[in-house]
Amino acid sequence: MKVVIAPDSFKGSLSAKEVAEAVEKGFLKVSKDLRITKVPMADGGEGTVESLVDATGGTIIRVRVKDPILRETEAFYGILGDGETAVIEMAAASGLPLLSPEERNPLVTTTYGTGQLILSAIEMGCKTIILGLGGSATNDGGSGMARALGVKFMDAEGQEIEFGGGSLDRLATIDCSAMHHGVNTVKFIVACDVDNPLCGEKGASKVFGPQKGATKEMVETLDQNLMHYGKLLEAYLQKEIVQFPGAGAAGGLGAGVLAFLKAELKRGIEIVIEATQLEEALKDADLVVTGEGMIDFQTAFGKTPQGVASLAQKYNIPVIVVAGAIGRDAHTLYDQGIDTIFSIVDKPMPLDDAIEQASQLLEDTAERIMRTIKLFNRHS
């Protein structure tokens, strides 16, 4: 019997690799003759670098960069096992958790550090860069990222404008003549799971600005500034940017990668499935096990278990989900290719205890699952 174990991480508890290892231990307690393939997964958000590095035998690279308010910090990215593909989470350099609540001000925060990570990957010789959007502290339309790569943003007097979304109204000229030559030699694939345009009621500033510290007045300013910026980008590129689905992701970084990196925007889970070669592993499998920390109706919107189940459904392979908790309307996932769902919590316990004991709870749950399968097979 071949089993593919392809879970996401349990956020705040276990990496995807650790989840897969715990499930494997539980299964092998019951049956030693299983053929098990472990494929750590992610959906393009937090944990994607670690999962893809683990799945491909890659390497984590640590780099000194600027954080969202231009302080020195250490960030990271991964180089996959092929040695030519880098995977970057923009939040590692430009994420909201890097700032205290009092420091959050999208008028001044910048994606400059994300650009530094991209630059490092280019200089390491990577030919493809996978960039995960999400968790940003910024609303600068990716202008900071572009500045790190050599682009100049100047006002009417020819002076460079300040960092952050608050200065984009002064932007008059975009000069790409000094952009790093390596940008045009790299294929950029961007994990983007939102369809928000750059501006407007569903745009970057109005939907995501408040969680980054923006007041109502700041939201209006940022939205107007991004509109001005977007129109300049459209004039420069002669292509639609402002209303392009996903342009508003990560404070408008979606627009920046479209404009300056000529990136392809894709669903995060699709990118991870391709990078891990999950489909190849599934083709002759008898069972798939996936999972995440909390499974509920939102799982259907491009999260790991839904993506894995959809692929398994193509080959008519049964899918079991293990989760830290089962939330609202999880039963709707039974129409998405998921056959059954197990919570690993086996008795009432505080959340902190469940997080601390997650590995053992997963192992015990996996053992019960395999005992049930073995019992059914014996009596079939």
C-alpha cells in the first residue's frame, strides 16, 4: 500500500515536515510494509519557504536586509534542490510581525527589504524566483522593492521621493535605466491568492490598510496615491495595472511585480504542487493524507488540503485530513474531494497544551486511522 503524506504546517506548532513525520510514525506502528512518500506542502503563505526547501532538499539562505521601517534585520529565503530556483516570502523582510503596533504606519513602510532578498537570489545565480505575497506591513505598491533593484522614483524637480505609500502623490518620473541587469534573465512566479485590484473599494488601501495601522484619513490618502502611481505605471508599460486582479495584494506589491518583474501571478497552492512534483508522487498512490492546523469552510479557498484533495480526486485516490481543530462548516469540504476529517485533539485541553503535544497527538491519531484501515481491509 502506497501512502502519500502531504500536509501543510500546523501554524505556531509544527512545520509541514514535522507533521508528515509524525503521521508516518503513527502509521508504521500498525503496518511496517507501507510505502510512504512524504511531501511537505504549503499554500504560498507563511511556511512556504520551509516546506519547499524540505520537500526538495534545498537550502535556507540568511541575508541582512532593511525591515519595513528601514532598520537592519536578518531575513531568509530558500534555494530549492535544483540549485536554480529561489523561493521568497515577502513577509520575511517586509511583514507586519516585524513591527510593534505603535510602529505600524503604511504611509512610511516599505518593501525595500523584499527587493534586497530578490537581488540576493539573482546574484546567487537563480533562474526562477517564486515570491509569496501576504502578511505585508506595507502599502507602497512595490516601489520599495523596485528601488532595491535599481529603479528610481523622482518628483517634478528630479529628486527621489521618500519611501512609503505616503509620498507616491509626489511621483512624477519612473526611471528604470539602472535596474539590475539580472532582473530580465529571471522568471518570476508570484503566489497570490487574492483578486483585489490596486485601488478602489476592494483595493489594497481600503481592504488591507486598517490592519496595517492606517486611519480612515490615511486610507483615503493611500488609495489616491496608489491610483496616481498606478496610472503612471500604466503609462510606462502601456498595459492595465490598476484594475488587474491581484494588483492590490500585499499593499500593491502585486502591481509592482507585474510592472517591474513581468511576473506571472498564480494561486499559491498551484505553485507548490508544481514545485514539489506532488502529482508524480500521487499517480500510483492508494491513500493520501493531508492536513492543517484549523480546517473549516475557508479551506476550500485555495488552502493546502483542498489543493491536495483536488489533485487526488483526478486519480480517484481517497483523501484523509488531519487537523488541530475542526471549525465552522468543515463538512462542506466533503464535496471538494476530501473523504473524511480527523481532529487530533482526543480530550478537552487548553490550546497551549494541544500546541505543545501536537506531534504526539498526530502520531496517535495516525495510528488509530491505520488501525481502522487495517481492520476494514481484513474484513473486506
